[in-house]
Amino acid sequence: MKNISADIVVIGGGVNGASITYNLSKLGAGKVILLEKSFLASGATGRSGAMIREHYLHPTLAKMAKESKYIFNNFSEYIGGDSEFKQTGRILVFGEKDYDSVKLNVEMNRDLGIDISIISKKEVLELIPNINLDDIAISVWEPGCGYADPVATTYSFAKRAKDYGAEIFINTPAVDLIIENQRITGVKTDKGVIKTNTVINAAGAWGNLVGGFADELLPMNPLRVQMLYLRRPPSLDDLSIVVVDGLTNNYFREDNKKYTLIGGESIEDLQEIVDPNNFKLNIDHNKIIKFWNAIGKRIPDFKGAICKGGYSSLYDMTPDGNPILDKSDKVLGLYFAIGFSGHGFKLSPVVGKMMSEYVLNGYSNNHDINQFRLNRFKEDDMLEADYPYTDRGHP
């Protein structure tokens, strides 16, 4: 590399960094460079649950998710390449304590044009005959939801970005930001310096390591999250529908046809703050037991599944569980797109557009990016649901 120049440098080669790079390049932002310290999608993106859904508890997020889901559903047309999106439908089941919130949130989503409905126990059993509904008070059906391949999606964004003239450097960590008179003038890497006046920090759980170069630490913690991988028994061979269990706060989805991926979103499951450069990559034994018991309670046939291990990933978690999409008040030319708190993959097509428009024009055309400003935490104006679900560590 040696010493080169760019109009904009994006730091972080996950799905949002790649989406931002693609959108900037498509909008004619000049020379855009994406830096990744390892390989594309090698951080949290490549270990994402990668579920695509529209149901959110805040209208701004629901609108973003609706647009993103539409793009995933038509990825080759709108982006190019293949996200490997598979539409499976998604069922959410809740107990009595969430009954009123579910009804109000479903109504809000339907008012926004989202295809979602409350269904009866009989209808749930028609979709998943093996499911135990003894403790279920209300169930929700999202037929258009599913999951995609986060690695394929990231590489598709990156390829299209290069088609529009972007340059991508892998195995090239940013080791410092060059700041003169409180403005960005460059990025120092282990291979040379990139002169630039604009940097977007999209480094995810590593975001505060990058922000530390500018003394710009954000209210975000890197959290270790764990996933269990089971080979389903033959009686569940056809189970492809995504399920969110609002009583145990676990979710599970098909993976590679006969396998199921299980994760947890309870407050207890989102407490372990770690060093993103040094955290345990596999699953703890107690989480295997916890998650396996939870899915076995909901669908008893899973007690006959075969454990194939598991792994850990990272959430870049903010106090309200929503991203920071903003610019620095301290350093001119420094922007942030971090703190996705587990939402990053499913929102990435829209986040890329929002951030690109914001950097180039100072606003986002179709979504209120101001709601994701950094100062919302100081102003006690966090992005929170009017009708939250109980005991969840993830909105």
C-alpha cells in the first residue's frame, strides 16, 4: 500500500462496513477504501444468526427492517450477487405477561404495512405439529421472514462496491487515526498511511479500539453471545420455521437443512463483557444444557437431538440496544456506525444507505437517522419500545 489517498475510509469489513462502502461508491462519493484487519465477515458478521425479520417494537426500526427485508428478498436485483436468503416464516410465542404488549406491537407493525398476524394455537400446530403450547397465551406469525448467509451477503456487497470503484484491503488493520487541528487527515495502517478527511468507524465490537485513536469512546460494550448447534432427530427433519420463544427468550432456526441453531436473548445471556481480541470462541457447557433444555421444553422431540457443539460471537451492545449512526462532535470528519446490538445483519442494506446519505448530505432520505444520534444517551432520549417484552436483553 505505502502512502495513498482516499476521499473516505471505512474501517471494519463486516456486513455494515461492506454495505456502507457499496452505497458510498454507488452514490459517487469518490475514492472509497474499506479496511479490514483480518478477512471480510471474519468478526461478528460471519457468526451471526442472520435472521431476517420485520417485527420490531419501535416504528423507526420496523420501517428499516421492512425495507431491508424487501432488499434481501430481491437481493440480486437491488444489490447484485446472492445473499442466499431463505424464506421460512417465523413464529413468536409468548406467555400471559406479554399478552397486551404483543397485541399492541403487532397492531403497530400492521399499521406500517408489515405482514404479521396473531394466530391461534390450532394454526401454530398446523405449522409446527410437534410444538408444546401448554404455557403459551399468544402467538405471532410472520410468513415472509427467514434467514440468509452473512458471509455471502458481505462478499456480495464488497464485490459490488469494487464494481463501483472502491478498494478493499484485507489483513490491514488501522493502527491509528491521524488528527490535525481536531480534524481527520489520515489513517495509519500497518502497511502505510491513507490520507483522507473522512473516516467511518464501522468496526463493531472493536469500535472503541478504533475510537480510542481519537479519544472518542462510545457507550458500547462488546458482549460475548453463545450459540448451540443441534442435529435434529428424524421426526423434525422438516422443521424449517424460525421460532422465537418469549418465555425462555431463546430463538432457533434451521441451518443446513437437518441442523438447528439456537441462541439466547435473555438478560442473563447478554452480560459477559469481553475483550474482542481475546474471548472464548466455543460454547460453555452450561449454555449447552440451558439452551438444549429450553428448546426441548418447547419442542420435546429435540430431547433426541445430537449435540454438534456450538460457538460464540459478539454483540456491540449500547444502553438501549440500538446502533449509533452519527458523527463525532470532537473530531471533524469522523463518523460512527456501530453499536448494532445484534440487529446489524438484518438492517445492513438500509444502514448502508442511511450512513452514506448522512456522510454525503448531512441527512438520510427515508429514515430518521437523528434517532440514532450519540447524544441521545446524555439527553435521556433513548430509542426504546413503548410496549417492551419482559425479561429480554435484546429489543
